[in-house]
Amino acid sequence: MSRTSSPMEILKLLDKSNCRKCGKPTCMAFAVAVFNGQKQLAECPMLEGSVVEQYHGSVARHVPLDQDLNVTIERLKKGIAAIDLPSSARRLGATFADEKLTMKCLGRDFSVDAAGNITTGLHVHGWIVVPALNYVIDGAGTPLSGDWVSYRQLEAGQARYPLFAQMCEKPCQKLADADTDLFEDVLSLFGSPIDNCHSSDLSFVFYPLPRVPILIRYWKAEDGLESNLSFLFDSTTTENLNIESVYLLGTGLVIMFEKIALKHGLQLP
Ligand code: SF4
């Protein structure tokens, strides 16, 4: 029996026709669902039986994301205990007082002590805690360049970009298309608008971590052209945060936007 360790490996098995016969809109969405144990490989009628048999049982036992993140958080807390927090604070331009390193995440204080205990004004979710702890442990503290690049242009971002587009940019674009005014209100809760950013209809910059800003730009559909939405990152991003955590920040932000928008009456098609 062969094994798979990521949605991209599962995607490689599929014919990538996006025919929707499995009930998912794209082969990538199906690959992610299989990876998370929500779908079985056999539900793709385009796959040959020999391939299904070869991978049977190897792709539906992945740990659910939340559980996976909790395990990662516990491991990172041990990593925090092994570093010199005051020196991390100096490197990252954070403050160190009352035995805690404190920095701003999305405008709220995020503090961690030498045992990895966290206090923050944010809701504590794995998608922010894992990147924040990784940032404290490994972040180089490189100053921002001011040059914005796409996820695929970040180091090791090219291979992961299809998943990032599927799980982050596309769902975010769907929110913006469904109700642009409400989407703008939600963005303004956590980000700052930027005027005239490449003629986009909406541009907001977010600071989920001090030296890991994210720029979201959105163009409405017009004159027969489809809408467009992109996430951009400072070109120094992966010096301050690993690419997996950058992915978590992006997808976590979108899940948060969606929850808030739905709470305020957004109707998704
Ligand atoms: S049925 Fe198979 S080929 Fe068609 S969209 Fe789903 S995964 Fe892709």
C-alpha cells in the first residue's frame, strides 16, 4: 500500500479535469477533502481501480487540522522554553517586560512567557498561535523591504501555491463577490485601507505579525471581466516566518472573515 503525506501528492494521482463528478468543484478541493478524511479516493470515478486499491487506507487517517495544531502548539511551547526570550524580543523589535515577550498581532497584544504560556486580546486559535510561536522562535527580525510579492514568489511558495489559492484566495474572493460592502466592513475591523493601490476597488493591509504584513487587493467584476482577488506579502516574509505558517495565517484570516461576515447576514451562493 502506497502512502501520501500531503494534498499535493493526492492531487498528482487525479486527472485534474475538474469535472465535479466527485461532488467537489475542483480536483484540488477533492484532494484536500481526501487528505482531511472527508472523502475517499474511490469517490473520484475517473481514477482507475488499481490506483484506488494501491492507496486504499493510506490517505484517510490524517489527523484533523485542529488536533494537529494543538500537537504543534505543545511542541512549540517546548521550543519557547529552550530559547532566550529577552534576546528574541530584541531581535524581533518586540518588548520584554514582566518576564513576557509582547508584540502586536492584528493590532492586539500577544504575550508569551518562558514556559510558553500565552496571553492575548485575540481569540486564541491555532492559526495565529502556531505562526506567532514560530515567529518568536525562528524569526530573523529582518526589516520589511516594502516590495510586495505573491505567495508563489516566496521561497518554497511555488509548489504550495495551488493549495494556497484554493484554500485562501478563492474563498476570500467568494466572500468579496457575495457582498463587497460587508466584505469591506469586515476587512476594516482588522486592517488599514490603502488608497489607489494598482487601481483596485479594495486594498487593505494587515499585520497578523509585526514583520509579516499581508496585503489583500480586490477588483470587482466589470465589462465582462471576472473579479480578482490576491494576497501579497513583503518579499522578506520567509526570513521571518516559515512558509507553512504563512499559509496558516492566510487561511486563518479568511476563515475569520467568513465567520464574521456570516454572523452579519452574509448569504453565500
Ligand atoms: S471526479 Fe475526480 S477528476 Fe473529477 S473533479 Fe473530482 S477529483 Fe477531479
